Amino acid sequence: MVMVDNFGKPFLSAEWRYLAMVNYEIEPAVLMPFVPKGTELDSWNGKTFVSMVGFLFLNTRVVGLSIPFSSKFRRDQSALLRTAQRR
């Protein structure tokens, strides 16, 4: 993965390993208290989904520099939950 800044230079780069993603349907009312103002939940075929993602980031660099003690970390430790939202 490489993210670039407005000038096309790499800002964040990393290798993703051992990616696992679990998607499941959820009632929209459960998520509504967490939806930021000005956005709404997106749905697919009238159903709302939430995703839980776990992965290992390796060789993480910010602006080409390796930051001590953060070039390798597991993203599952913070239980990344994601929903589709739109403005």
C-alpha cells in the first residue's frame, strides 16, 4: 500500500500481510449513534453491513522514514470496525 500527498510523493507505505475481513449484516439502528453528522449509512440491496478487519502491517514508512517501534504492528489489536457511509 502506498498513499501519496498532493504532490504525488509517497506519504505512507507498508506491506499488508495476513489480511482477514469479516462482513456481516446489522440493523441500522445499532449504528446510528456512531454515524458522524452530515453522513448517512450506505446500504446494499436494502441491507446494512459492518466489517471487521485484521491485518499485519510490515515495513511501514512515513515520508520514506521508518519510525522506531512502529514499522511492524498488528491492526487487529484495536478491532478495526468499518461501515460504509456517504455524504
